[in-house]
Amino acid sequence: MGLADIQAALDEFHASLDEPYRMTPAGMWACSQSEEVYDLLRRMDLGRYRSFADVGSGDGRAVLIASLFMPATGIEADPALVEAGRSIARRLGLNQANFLCDDCRRVDLAAYDLLFIYPDKPLDWLVARLPEDWAGNLLVYGAYFQPPELAHIDTIQAGHSKCTLWER
Ligand SMILES: C[S@@+](CC[C@H](N)C(=O)[O-])C[C@H]1O[C@@H](n2cnc3c(N)ncnc32)[C@H](O)[C@@H]1O
């Protein structure tokens, strides 16, 4: 089981869609690039972390990929996208992948120590939900939105995407 199996399952899901993006109950869905997410995670020291969560997980791709390495949770407001991720995880036996259909603003994000986000809006709301003593890291995919107040740890270029790592 690996990236190619996940990509094939995602391709199958996307073949049933008109477009690989849409408005959801909470924001705008667009997809990160699976190869870039895989490359990004492989280059990180994941042994430092216990639990990964994708804040707004879309079709679940980052969670499915992260679950190859560690327990991974996706939180997503769009039920059909959550079902897509769950169904691929079930089919591929990715037992470390888990999905919550919820608004991320109602979930205890501080319970995870590696938060991933491909943001569709400014990140103030997310930073406001991280306690002052949160010891985790926030991994931001893409350069458009950066978290206010957090300290920059690293910048990792994954394919065409500039990704950044942050801490409190
Ligand atoms: C740009 S997409 C990224 C999808 C996925 N993380 C990826 O890497 O392909 C942003 C996703 O966040 C979701 N989202 C935005 N705000 C949310 C919120 N407050 N609660 C749950 N989902 C949210 C949107 O529905 C959308 O699917």
C-alpha cells in the first residue's frame, strides 16, 4: 500500500465529479497535490509527532497519505467529501486514517501535535484556537496565507508549493 494506490482511488472519485473544487458549507474546496504532500511528509522528522490532523480535509488526500506514516485525522464540514475519504481508507485498509464530519471551529485542534492546513481563508481563527502552551507544529501548504503570531520554524519547497512549519 502506498501513494500510487491512494492516487488511483482519488482519481476514481474525481472521475465522478464535474470539477475538482467547489464551495462547501464552511469554505472553498480545492485539492493539494498528492505527490507534493507525500514528498513534504517524507522530508519531515515525523518521529517527533504522535498525531496528524488536516484542518479542512477535503477529499481526505493529506490524511490518507499521512496515515501511511502515523495516526491521521481529517476534519471536514462537507459530508460527501468526508465520505469519499472514509470510503478510500476502508477500501485500502488504511486503519490509521480517521475522519470527523464537523466544523473545525468546534473541534479541539490542540489535541493534535501536527496540524496540516491548505488554507482557504486567513489563519487568524485557527491561531486563536491554539492554547498558549500548545506544543505542536502547524504545517501550512502553500504560501498565500501565513499564521499570525506563530514562530516560523522552517520552509520546505514541495514541488511547486512553498510550505511552512510554525510553532507557538
Ligand atoms: C483548500 S481545501 C483543502 C483540502 C485538503 N486539505 C487538501 O489538502 O486537499 C480547504 C477545505 O477546508 C474545508 N473547511 C474550511 N473551513 C472549515 C471549517 N471551519 N470546518 C471544516 N472544514 C472547513 C473546506 O470545506 C475545504 O474542503
